[in-house]
Amino acid sequence: MLYVDHAATSPMRPEVWEAMAPFVGDSFGNASGLHGVARKAKNALEEAREQAASFLGASPMEIVFTSGGTESDNLAVKGAALVGGARGGVVTTAIEHEAVLESAKFLEIFGCPVAVMNPQPSGVISIDDVLNAVTPETAVVSVMYANNETGICQPVAELAALLNGPLLHSDAVQAFASEPLHVDNLGVDLLSLAAHKFGGPKGVGPLYVRSGTNLEPVMHGGGQELGRRSGTHNAMGAVGMTTAMASAVDQRAEFRTRMETERAAFELKMVAAGAVVTGSDVPRLPQHAHIRLPDATNETVLIRLDTAGVAAAAGSACQSGAMTVSHVLAAMGWDAEVAGGSLRFTFGWTTQPGDGLAAAEALLAAWGNTS
Amino acid sequence: MKVLVAMSGGVDSSVAAAQMVEEGHDVIGVTLKLWEGPNGEAPTAGCCTVSDSEDARRVAAQLDIPYYVLNYTSAFSQGVIDKFVDDYLRGWTPNPCVECNRSVKFDKLLNQAAEFDCDVLVTGHYARVQETGGQYRLLRGLDSSKDQSYVLYMLKQEQLAKVQFPVGEHTKAETRAIAGELGLRTALKPDSQDICFVGRGDYRDFVDGQTDVATSPGDMVDTAGNKVAEHTGVAGFTIGQRRGLGVTFGDPRYVIKVEPATSTVVIGKKEDLETVDCVLSDLTWIGDSHEGSATFQYRAHGEPAACRVEATEDESWLVTFDRLQLAIAPGQAGVLYQADEVLGGGTITRGT
């Protein structure tokens, strides 16, 4: 099996699994309790918080543990707009993950002004467009670090330097494995991550919340995470996540080189066969290849790849499993037919030398016999 | 052999898939997503619902075969829904299952099966295909009460060469028994009765949603053209209908004709519904063309009527019955049989 769908999720790293094992056993406690069993979980949780903070250049209290990228995005966008009963505005982009776009739609129901900006045809958002959409009512601007379908990076730090007033949130769920994400360098107030995208477990992620930033909680209950996110702590997940972060940070330089090499091998071979690379002239995540096969139907090609043992994707995974036209490509001005010939190959920590070429050869075979 | 099984999430296609696996074939299961709501949501009632595709997915997992949901919404919309509404608006009785088989299942999906390197497309239809000396014949399913050969009349030799209907060799009871023995979760699932894209709602409501013609009030007239009443919309009427006309006479009255263009409903007596012949257009033959005696079926589970068929000068076919027939609706499929064998069929363009 050749797994080239790391943008959907990555397998868990063995050291992560190992670090989590005690929490299935003796360290099962509820971190909010008073006794020894609880303390074990609490200590592990707070240690994880410190580590997570250190990897992002943040301080521990700025880390809120959530259930992952979607929840972090929800808390950032809704929490910022609704704080203290306000109906703050949201400015975002049409290429964001549904977690951001649907949160914005939800806020619109309650009267929050929402502006959704299309990217430029290159797939990169225009900083001017975003800044021009900001009004005194705007509570939060949400621009992703890198797009989950195309891998195209967005000018978050440049935007941060020019943005005055509203909070800046960035969904960096795709980026942690390859990008040094330092919250001060990025200039963000809120940053979403998900552990399972870099070899950690599913169901856990941090939301970075800059010190002094008030958010209305989305999840109400026992007041965990300083009231910012109620619900029994997932100490096991938090430990797994920071273990994965440590490995990813450790291997980042080597990872980037390996990804660039494999992707180049993949894309070179595909371009020679007539494929078109999306975003080849703009900054992209090195593990991300988004290509368009002229006259191909991605659904057919993906099924042929699957039957050949290659796991790839077209865009983000969808609930019913049926393919739909990507909102990201539509926002970039692609018509449905062109978008329907596009595929996403995303490499990750398990990718080995030679996988890029193997992926291209499998794709050529799958593409070859279709018309 | 590599086979593609179209799985609806019902018991018939579940058993069809299971049989293919038992026979040792390399099987891929697919469900066609045919229809969705305005926000892209799957229907929650009728066929093609989320729970149906989940049933198909679970059966595929149990059989350990790859399974995919294919997005056929635009093919279905163009090939079936648009024609459904058009037919309706010209006063015809639409037959969406025939159109779906014609333009979706045994055209686009059959072509896609080849793209997946599959030699054969398998469905859960109750019908049989027999081959002798390179000639294919389409026969009724062994279970006459479940026979679906009527909606498959448009299949041609090159299509029949690439399709198989495993459950057509069984009675429905046998199919359920096989599903039960294999422990398939769909063994006891009730048969779907609805038009798949209309669900449990009324097809009139569906047409209403697509156009406003169906709800325009108009006149109800007798066969001489005299106005006898008013009605609230042609959508409420179908040829042969007796109940719910909103008017009463000494003896029963039936809907004879529906004219959406003028919002007119024509009613008459039973004898006005009777006809000795009808005209078939766009007729296709399974094998050689046929003239002379045959039997004729003009409803999904209708009794076949003895007839004679002959070509007309305008490339249509005239079907003359041995005995008068009732309420033959234009738009419906008319299928010619000889005993259990489908000879061919077409669209009824002139009926009652």
C-alpha cells in the first residue's frame, strides 16, 4: 500500500503510541480530581501544555486543549465574535476549511457581519482585499496558514503586520510538520492545530490563544481550561500530541528535504505526461502536491488508484464519500470540469525515498486507461 | 472475473454482491448518489438515503470488497429528472426507472465499469439474461411477482453481454433466505416502493417544487369539451384515476386525459378509457425485430395483453390488442414479450 493522503491524516508515530499507553492503564485519572490518580493525569496534562507552548513560542496558559482542528476553529471564530454577548464581525476567505466557513455562516444567523474574500487566481489571498473588508465591527480575521487542498501558503505574517484592531486567527492544521510555527513571528492571536496531521492521535489539538485575548466559550460545562473549554481533560491525547510535536520539530529540517525531493520526483514525472501543477509559482507546503490531469475524472482515477493499493484524494474528505466540486477550486475561479480533473497527493512522515516516483507511476497507470 | 456491483442498500443488490463474492470474483461495490437536496444533503426518505448507502457500505465491508459512493447527481438530473418534469408537463405519465436504466445505470455506469477494468456490471434486478451462440436474450425474473424485465427493455446486445442479474434466478423469498443465511444486515429490510428521488412525499409535491404549472387551477371537462367543474391543479390527476375527482355523477367517471398546457382535465366513462390499439415510438429490439403476435405490458406489474404488432410508415409501431385494454397512458413504457422473453419495447406515444 502506498499512502499519499497525509493531509487527510497521518498514521500515528510509534513513540506517540508508546507515550499514550500508560493513560490506558494506571494513569487513567480525571485531571480535575484531588487524589493521586487524578494528579498523575493532571501533571501529565500540564507538562504537555508546557511542551506544546514551547514548540509554538507561546506560554503554557496560552494553550487550550480542544478535540482538534474543527473545534479549535469553532472556538476561535465564534469565541472571538460572540465575546461578552457581542455580535462581532468576521472577515475570512473562501478557501478556508469548512470549520471556519460554517462557523462564519452560523454567526451570520445571529447577526454578525461576515465577509468572505475570494483568493486571487493564483490561490493566494490578497492582503489588500482582506484589509479593505475590515470594519470597526470586525472582531476577528481568519486566514489559514496553508490550504488543505492545494497546499498553497497564505501571507499570514504580512497580514498581521498591517492589521490593526481585530484579532487574527490562522488555521495552521496542515502546516506543523514542515513549517516552523512561532506565534510571535506569525503575529497571530489565535492558531489552530490538529495532532493527527503530524503523527499524533485523532481527537486532540491545541488552540493557541494569545494572553489577554477574551473568547466566549463554545463548550460549556465544568469550566476546564480556565473556562475556555469545558469537558474532562484528554490527558492521553495531550501527551500523544506533544510527543508527536516533539518528533515533528526534531525531524523538521530533514522532513522538508525529504518531502521536497519526493514531491519533485512525483511532479516532474507527472508534468512530463501532461499534468499541471497547482501553485507551482507560489509558496506551498513541501509535502503537498495538487495536480490537474487534463480530460480526467478524479473520481474514476482515485478508485483505480485505490484498487491498485494507492490511497490519494481529490480534496477534503466528505461525509457521504461521494465527490463534490471543491469550494476551494471554485473560489480560485476553476470551473467544475477543470476542478473535476484535479487530485491531491500529500506525503508525510512515513514517506520514504522512492515513494514520489512510485506514486507518479501508479497515477500514470490509473490515468492511462481512462478517457 | 472482475465485476462492479451497483448496490442500492437493499436486500436484492446485497445478495447479488454476496453471490459474486461466493463465486470467487473480484468484486467492487458502488452506490450511485443520484439526488440531493438544495444544500447537497442526501435525501432522508425513499431510496438513496444516507441510511441506504450506509447499509450498502456495511454489507460491502462484511463481504470485504472495496466500496465507493459515486456522484451521479448531474447525470441523473439531466437524464431522469428533467425528462420526468418535461413528460409530466406534456400530460404524459413519466417512467423515471426506465430512463434511469437507459441513461444512468446501463450507460454511464456501464462505461465506468470498464474504466475500473470490470468485465461485468451486476445489479439486483429481477430479470434473467441467457446467451446462446453469442446471442443474448432477456427473460423475466423467475419470481413473476417481482419481475423487473419491464424496466430493462432498452438493453441492447452489447449491454446484455456485460450485465448480470444474479437474483433474477431466485424468488424474493429465496433472496431473503440467502441474505439471512449469510447474515447480511439487509435481509429483513422492506422493499422500497417509492420513486427514489421523491421519497415518501408525493410526486406531485416534487413536480410542484420544480415548476408552478402543476398547481395552476383549471377546468375539468367532459369528452365533448363541456366544463363540468374546476380543479386546483393538474398535478392531482393521472389517467385512469377514479377517486378524488371532486365531482360525482350517477355512474363512475375517470380521468381520460390531462393537458397541463391548458390546465385541463378531461373526464369520461369507463368505455372512454378503453382502447383497441396504441402506438409505440423509439422502439428498440433485444434481438431481431418482430412483427405479428406477442404480448404487451404497459405498466410495471401489469398483466400482459395478447396483441399483434406491426411497423407503421413513420418508424413507429402499432400494437393492436385481441381484447380492449383500459387506461394506456402516453409516456409509459410499452414492452413486447413472447412468453417470458422480452422482444423489445418503446415509449407509448398514443394510448387511450
